[in-house]
Amino acid sequence: MGYRSDGKIVFYALNPGNHAAIKLWVDENFPKKDFAYEEPIIDGRTIMAFSFGGWKWYDSYSEIQAINEALNSFCSLFDREEAVVRGAMEFVRLGEETDDVEMRQSNHAEYILTVNRSIDFS
């Protein structure tokens, strides 16, 4: 079956009034892959959330490279002090192994995503 990952990527405007500009960039630049998409509202801010599950996540795969390039591009445009429209990005990927957790976020992220692990009775 191979190595699989689950994860979530979120984008949001630091000023809720700039949501349309961030959404336009995401619509035009973020790779169109088989993501589950939702727009929750957290603290009065609309979040663009992309979830994935069971993906083979290897940096050598062109689809993964495109996602990483889009995340880097987003940060270079919207995560600067001098940017007219400022936005944030957060990324979490969980691999099959318990210690395989990858988290990335832009400098101005408000840490909307968290990773929780628990032990329960079955």
C-alpha cells in the first residue's frame, strides 16, 4: 500500500476585510487536487481549509512539489510587513508513524491548527 499521510492546510486574511483578495489568490494559485474543502468561521474570520487523507506524500512527487511551491508563494506575497493585504497559512501533515508530524506556518499565523493525540479504550 505504501506510505500515507493525512493533513490540513488553511489560509486566512489577517484582516477579515481582505478575505476576498486571499480567496482569489487561493482560487487561482492553489493546486486543484482531491481536497476536502470547508470554510469555517473562527474568531470572526473565514478560514479556507483544505484537508487530505491517505495521500502518498513524497517531496519528489510533482503534485506535492506544486503544493509546497504554492505555500511558499503565498508566504512571499502575503506574509510580509509591507504587504498591502496580509494573510496567514498553516500546514499540518501526519504520517503513518507516530513521530512523523510536519507543521509549517507563516510568520503571522495565529495557530488555528493543532495536533492532538490521545489514548482511549476501544
